[in-house]
Amino acid sequence: MDFDLLIIGAGPGGYVAAIRAAQLGLKTGLIEKGQPGGTCLNVGCIPSKALLEKSWAYAEACKLAPDLAPDWAGIQAHRAQVIIQQHQGLHYLFKKNGIEYLSGKAEILGPERVAVGGEEHRARNILIATGSRPLSLSHLKPDGTRILTSDELLSLETLPKSLLVVGGGVIGLELGSVFTRMGTQVTVVELTDRVLPEMDLDISKEMTRCLKKQGLNFKLNHRLEALENRGDHVWARMSDKKGTDQELTADLALLALGRRPYTEGLGLETVGITLDSRGFIPVDTHYQAGPGIFAIGDVIGGAMLAHKASEEGVHCVEKMAGALVQESPLPSAVYTHPEAASVGLTEQALAAKETPYLVGRFNFRPLGRAQAAGQLDGFAKVLCAPDSGKILGVHLCGERASDLIAIGALALEQGLTAETWGRQLVGHPSFAEALKEAALDAWGHRAIHL
């Protein structure tokens, strides 16, 4: 047997699983047809954050120097360099942990058998972590020139004068924000009545208000009926809930419709795996899809988040090795400005389940740290059970929300009550004070600065 474990896909799920497996003493092989890091590192989380950080710095600089010209080429060079540095770091980790890195396309030939670039390897266990790709619809398909997915838009060499964003979710808002800051006229078309429809309603409202102030245009409750590349521009036809049509043109269009699992050509049929109705690989609670076959990350459904895939990778190989694993709450974040982040249940989910709850909320504006930084938008919101005070959900919109949500995730995981959390000492001045005040507000309306 060549390996104890062969992992197909070196994204945040696969490579983290490989490192943990190697730490546990398993002889591990990691297969990747492209560059390590998957969507997250190459055309997702990391490059988008590089563009978001630099575009925000440019927007802030323009407040002091309104005639400052954007250095888009420099920003793109920064994005590319960050990716290169991360690639180097991953290869160092593979070598350090004794992981055999196999470059090429993988195909499962049968139980314990995988071919990579024409060479067959054998492994006691096979872990599928192939991730996902941008979703397209029959009437909304990318062409790689003017109708783009996030894969192409992230490495765009020239700034467009106008951009049509199809989809008001995380990808649409983050990339829409980048180009708005650089001077592009951005219009976001969203089918539902609000942006970020999976997040708490208060976050959606605050995000819409803030992004409108920054210059984004929104067409909510609109369905895109047609989208065409007309040579020097794109043309779109949309309709509202009343059926009224409206036409719109732009230099480019971004399809931010979601993502679909990457499972084509893997040879799943050779090991008896049948995809579900949405194209995902069915697994049990141990991430097992069949004898000796496991799967994690985007290919098994649920929230398509890099940190979810990483944690599933760790859990999968630890369970494979017989370790006891504790499941953790799953936070999510949006890296616009202001940022947004959530963990646990939303008000809407609790209401739908007819679950009683208390709400505590505290705006960032009164915080000394927010005043000093000039970052006044946003709020912290804590939901708890009315009888026990146990935390049910935490929601943030504002500066550093993506970092602060880790506190909320820990509060949920540890089963804290709003009172216990509210009595926690936090540094002053800090943005974390908003969470403390929101917890106090939820439990007896005892917030000090409200």
C-alpha cells in the first residue's frame, strides 16, 4: 500500500486534512491539478481580501487627496504577490510534515486505487476535497470576456467604467465594493428583497444603507431575464415583482450566483458513490461516503466556507484515527466596509421555529474606539434564551466584525449566558465593548452606555 490516506484537492479542506493526518502518523499523499490553496487562495478569499484592503486604503486616501489617481496595476501586483507567498508557505508545510505532493488530475479507479497523471497509486483511504466552481444558469453563462465570474474579475487588468453585479450575496457585495471604491459605477441586481439574504435582517438593512452611501446602486426584487455580450458592452433585461421590464447596459457583468460542487471526472461511480439531487456527495457524520471513501468541504454541501472545509478535514482524519472530536459553531463573515459577521441562529430562524428569545443590541457609534477611528457605522446584536440566558446567536455589522465574531463563536461553543458574557472584562477603548454591552442589553437591559 502506497499511502494510508490519499487526498484529492489541496484547498483549505484538503491541505489542512493532509497536515493533520501527517501529524497523526498517517502516510499521506496530497493530489492537486492546479496550485495549492484551492479557490480560497487562488481565486477567492485571499485575493479578494487583498483587493478589498488596498481599494479601501485608496478610498480613504482620496478623502485627503481627491485628485489621487488609482494605481490598479500596483493593487493587482500586490494581489499576485500575496498568492505567491502563500503558495511558498504551503509547500514548506507539506515538506515539513512529510506529505507527498502529487501534481496532476486525479481519477479514482476503484477501491483503494487512484490514478494521477497516468500513474496509479494505492491508499487505504481516499478523501475527496475538490471544492466548487462558480454557478451559472442556462440564460446566464460567463463568456470570459465581458460576462465574468469572480475567477476572472479578480485578475482584471483594466478598471471598467461600469459593472453589473448579478447577485447580492457575499461575493457580489465584496467585489462590487472593490470596484466602486476604484471609481467604477456598480449596480447590484438581487432576486430577493434584500442583500445577504442568509444573514440576520438587521445586517442586511445596515449593509444596504452603508453601501448606498459609498455609491453602490441596488435593484432588489429584480430577476435578470437576459444578459448579452454586445461587443463593446453588456446588455441586460430585468423585471421586478410586478413584471415591469427594465434594460441596463454596462462595460462588464459579474455573475455572483453562488457555487456548485466540483465532482466531474473523478470516477466516483467506480466506488459506488451516487450524487444527491443537487450534485453533492452524501456522507455520514464521520464524513464517510463509502468503504474507504470520505469527502469534506464544498462537495458535501452546507455552507461553502473555507474554514468549514478546514475544520471538516481535521474532524475527518481525527475520526479516521479514532480520536474524539467536538463539533463547533460555524461563523461566517463578509469583508465589505463595514464588515458583517454571524454565528448561531438569526432572529428570522428563531421566529420561524417559534423559539422564544431575547434581543440585545448596541451600536458602534457611542464607543470611544469607534469615535477615535472614525468608524461609526454598525452594531453588535446578541440573541439569548429568555429562561436561561444561554446565547443563541451573535450578529455584527461594523469595523473588525470578522475578528470579533470569534468571541461570539466561543461564547456559543462554551454555552455562555448573556449575563456571564456581560460580566466579562474587556479592554477599553475597544470594539469588543459593543459585544459586552449587547450581552448586557439582552439580559435585563443592563447596558451601561445605552
